[in-house]
Amino acid sequence: MSLHLEHLNPEQLAAVTLHEEGTAGHALVLAGAGSGKTRVLTTRIAWLITSGHVTPGGVLAVTFTNKAAREMVTRLSAMLPVSPRGLWIGTFHGLANRLLRAHHQEAGLPREFQILDIQDQLSAVKRLAKSLNIDEDRFPPRDLQRFINGHKEEGLRAGDVQITDDITRRQVAFFAAYDEQCQREGVADFAELLLRSFELLRRNEILRQHYQARFRYILVDEFQDTNRLQYRWLKQFAGAQSGLFAVGDDDQSIYGFRGANVGNLAEFETEYSKGQVIRLEQNYRSQGNILDAANALIGNNRARLGKNLWTSAGPGDPLRVFEGESDADEARFIAEETSALKRDGTRLVDVAVLYRSNAQSRVLEHALFGAGIAYRVYGGLRFFERAEVKHALAYLRLVANPADDTSFLRIANFPPRGIGARSMEQLQDAAKQNGLSLFAVLDPKGKAAGFKKLIEELQKETTDLPLPEMVERVIHRSGLVAHYKNEREGAERVENLEELVNAAAAFVQDETRMEGNNPEVVEEVTPLVAFLSHAALEAGEHQAGEGQDALQLMTVHSAKGLEFDAVFMSGLEEGLFPHEQSAMEKDGLEEERRLAYVAITRARKRLYLTFAQTRMLHGQTRYSLASRFLEEIPEGLKKWLTPRFARSQRAMAFDLPARSKSYSDDKDTYFPKREKVSFARQREDSGFRIGQSVTHPKFGAGVIVDAEGDGGDARVQVNFGRQGVKWLAVAVAKLQAA
């Protein structure tokens, strides 16, 4: 089959065909937004195999989502003359799980260990905290969970954590007790999957050498999103003859809050690629003005590895800038402009409104609803995270592993069986005293006798059933279907339970298609355990719903990896975007700028930049300054749909007629229709008023947000953006109206 190498640009071709005689060679590929990195990755794998440099079993490819892994397998199936079944392609956690399943004994895990997703882990933390009589006010379970996961993602066990005070000492003690509980119950959380597999390879030289010899080519996507442990995990596979091929973009590193370390890119360049850096800078998504704006913005960040996006598609339209009097005014503009785009033939699904904070969505939704515009908030509750699905999975997990106390506690009294809190406490006390699981200490004659009998019967009844039939049997015999059928609004929950059966059938089909021929991988793991692992790994991944043509609302973080014909970047105000917390975090402002860069590069044809003079946030009116990011985009790339506030404040006080045409009409600007207003209350004695733009010789431009006092004692509170909010005595402040 042809790989169509002739369709690649020179830089893409160089990345795809990189090869050094005698070694696999290392390389860092800096892939800009819209530069075709997925195509490069899949074509490189196909080229390596078809050129005879490696067999499918010698490739390890790491992605960040199961969706990306499936897409890669699908593309490779169409490109290769042989089956890609031998390839190891998956997420970090998925591949770590695969490794631990193959070598569970060496890793110190039971063969059918269960995976705790984030919510199940939190339940386990709460249960342990309660058993240890820990004050949840002083040590909230979510904080303990973050403490554990944060240190695991740094590659640290409880004994490795430096104790600096009594609080840390108690957190470390809880960390150790949590690990003991997980080991006793035969479960592993997400962070444990990666840490346990890393420790296994680090200490077991024979196993490490086996995989280093096997995987000649190691490819990793979205390398800028890796944390320290993920990078160290990858390095365990890199032997003397291996080639690490890292694809990433330091300008799109936006997950620092999740532990992503943008410094891994620079470290990789020094340690492995040693200057072998290929830059993919030709963009196939956006028009020129959009890319020029993105380049200008991100150029303000320090310590970049450096690249400059360009396109052959021409400059396109300028960026349209709208300044609203209020957040409601901004939302009305977005709604009306969206209607205009639709009238001009743009599908709503190809239009997105991006915002920095979820709190911004309310006013947007209100305006869209009032305008009759169909919209969808991207994200929402994921399938495997819905309560009824988690109940069903807990039954399945308990059938697979009766020692799983987290699952036991979720479903022992659901549907209700009359097992009260007191009975549960007695069970937990007995389990703790005897060092056994809750299921093991159940009294066959007590209140929970029926539950114990049900699980044991399900174990027998499902032993030889195909996975879909097993799932169907469990959701009915457990009483879940009957329970929800009796609920007033339970029909949707029943449909979700039935969909779980479909998910099991699809999983079997996918496993049949994607399973490798490797004996160490397919070692004696039951279909049920494999499916439960799949469900846990999928729980954190968005699954888009089907529906009508609708405008997309989402945070900028959610927009990563997506693209749209038209994009509205809303709320471009100091303190909102960039977020006010960024000033208190190391690299915080630069990550906010990278986030803005990601938002800009989502747009193909048209980009709107919007902000408001006032905004309701957390129940308070907030007077705002335009974001510095707006100022960092050259004026020549922008078209103002409203005059700058400083130039138009006087006009705001008058009633200007509304216009029926689009806000972005090419001939002139637009003022939304409003009643005659005084922008805020007047201070006759000082000559200033709240909401007025002012300048100060030391602090620069600002907005008055409050005032008090009279005559010579009058003072005003001014938001100077980057310089902060300051109270100034009017008599000596040297303030001037802007």
C-alpha cells in the first residue's frame, strides 16, 4: 500500500523517514497547532514497518487518550499491508496496566487486580480516614487524595516524602496506610499503575532488558503534557539501540495544574535528541492573520524552544474585537453574531465559544436561550461516571474480586436491603480486627445474608457466559433495572444500564481486533477483568453525544485538540484571562498565555475577541481592564467593532439607535441599543465616578471601582490591572481622566 509520502511537506518527510544506521536514533519533533502531527506519527510507524526497519511487535506508541490510540490503529490498518495487531499502542495508564497484567507476580499484584478510578479512590480514602478516626475538617479526603497522587506522580512512595512538620508527618502516615489497604484489597489507582510498572522495570534488570531489546522504536505524542514520572517511565524502555521519537509543542503546554512538566521537552532535547529537532511550522488549519496573532502573543513567553507558524492559505479576515459594557452585553453580541453566521451558511457545530472559567457560561447560556440558538455545553457527565453505571460496575467488580471493599460499600445496600449504617460499621470493625475483606466477614445468617448469597450465585451463573451476557445477567439479577424502573424518572438510567451491555459487546469486538500476538500480554486475564480495567481507564475521557446542530460552549482547556470555522474568545479581561491566580504561581502567567495561544489556534477562518467593562462574578460586579493578551496582538491584525472604552466613554451616555445588520458589518461600528445611562454614580465633589477610566503617573491606566469620603477626604479605589487594586486620596493622587 502507498504511504503517500509525496503529500508530505519537507519537514514532515524528514520526521517520517528519520533513521540512523546502527541505531534507531532519537528526535524531538516540535509540532505546531494544525501542522499534521497525527499524520506524521502514523505515517512514520507505517514507514518503519514497510521499510523493514522493524516488525509491528517492535513499536511502542504512547498517546494521552484512548480515542487517539484507536484513531492511530484505524489509520495504520488502512496503511499497512499486514495486521497492526502486534503494536503496543495506548495511553500511559493503559500500557502500564498491560505491563502489570503480564507480570503481576513480579509486580506483587494479584492476577485479577482491580483499578480504582478517581471517584473509587476517593471512596477508599474516605473509608480509610474514617477507620483511622482522622478529622476530615483538618485533613479533607480530597486533600489526602491529592497528596497521595501528587507524590506518586513524582515517583515517590510514602517513605520517600520529606517530612517538614506534623501535618506532613500525618499525611505521610496516611499515605503508607492507604498503600497497605490497596495492597490488601488487590486494587490499584491510576497513579499506582504507572508508579508500580516503573518500579518493576527499574528493579528488574532482566525484564527491563527484554523490553528494551523488543521495542526498537518508541514514539510518544503530546510530549509537552508528560509529568516527571511519565518521562522516567518512558526512559526505562530506551536501550542502547532504541529510538525515542517525542512529538510535542511547548507552546501548547496547558496542564501544569495536572502535573504536566513543560521542562521535559528541553530536558529531552539535551538528554536524547542532542540538537536533532524537527520543527513542523506549516499550519493547515488557520488563515494567516490568526496565525500571526498567535505568533505575536506567544512570542512574549520566555525560554521557548521556538517556532513560527505560517500558512499558504492567505491572510484571511482580521480578528474582530468587541468591547461590551457588561457581560450580558458581551453575551448578546455573541448570540446575535452567531445568528448572523448561521444565516450566512455556517453550521453551528462549526462555531465555538471559549471561556477561561466555567462560571462564565451562565450568562452566555441565558443569552443563547433567549435568542433561540441551540447550544451544547461540551463535556458533561461521562458515561462511565454516571451513578447507575458505577453501581453496575461495582457489582461486576465484586463478582470478579470479592475482596474489593470499595465496591462492596457502594452496593451492599443498593438497591436498599435494610443494611443500615450500624451494620456496616460492625462489618468494618470485624474486617479490621481479622485483617479480612468485608465480604469475607459477612454473617451468612445476618441482614446481609441475601447480598452474600446473590454475589456467590452471580459468580457461579456467569462463569461461562460471554461478557455481554454476563453484564446483562448482573444488571438484572442485582435488582438495578427493577429499581430504576420503579423510579419516576428512571427510564434514562435503565437505558444507560442497557447501554453498558452494548459497551461490553463493543469492547469484545475491539479487543478481538486490537489484541496483540504477544504471549506475555494475553496471560490469563478474564474478559470481565479486562473490561473493568477498560471502564476505569475510560472514566475520565469525554464521550461526545449525538444531537442536533448546536453551538459549542466550552472552557479553553476543553478545546485543546479541536478546531472550528469560527471561534469566540470571551472574557478577555485582566484577572479573568489571564486568571488572577496566575500571578501567584510559578510560570502561571506564561501558562495562561499558552492557554490563550491554544484558544486562538482553534479558529480556522474567523476569530472574535470579546471582553466586558463590567462582569458579574461570584455575586459581585467586577470592573475590568482589557486583557494584556489583547494588547499583545498587533493592532494591524485587529478590527474593532466598538471604539475603545477610553475613546468612547462620553458616547456611552447617549441613546444610540440599534442596527439590524451584523455587528461585524464592514462599514462602521456598532453600539448596542440602551437607555440613557450614567455609567455609574457621579462624585460631584471629586469630578470622578465609578467605572471611569483614569491614568496615574506611576501605576498607569486603571478603572475606578469604588469611592468614599467627601471634599478633601475623598478617595477612590482603582484597579490598575497588573499593578493591582489601590486606594488613592483624590487630592494628592494626580489622577487624570483617560
